[in-house]
Amino acid sequence: MKGYNVVRKKIEDIVVLVNSLKQEKAKLLEEIERQKEDIKSMEGENKTAKKIVAEAERLEKEKKAVKERLRVLLDRLEKMKV
């Protein structure tokens, strides 16, 4: 009978350990899902940032082109005054 109680106690300990591991696994899976969502959010923010940078670069080029056209027009205007 004593052997039975020892085996029973060990089985109970194993069951407790397995349940604990299941809970830990569930927590880790939840954390992984949160991290996946965070990564998706970051990817979206990264795409937005890339679009903003591209738009800023385009506007900078456009600004330079406008400045150059204004310079040309001012030069023409100066020549007309003389």
C-alpha cells in the first residue's frame, strides 16, 4: 500500500507539473501573438515612414527645380530692365 501511495503522489506531482507547463505555454503563446501584432504595427509604421521620406525627397527635388526656374526668370527680368 505504501508503494501505491508513493506512486500516486508522484503521479499527482507530474500532473501538477504538466498543468503548470501548459499554463506557461499558453502565456508564451499569448506573448508571441502580442509580439506578432507589434511587428505588424511596426511594419505599417515603417511603410508610412518610407512614404513620408519619399514624399519629402520628391518635394525637395521639386523645390530645387522651382528655385532654378525662378532664378532663370529673375535673370531674364534683369536683362529686360537693362
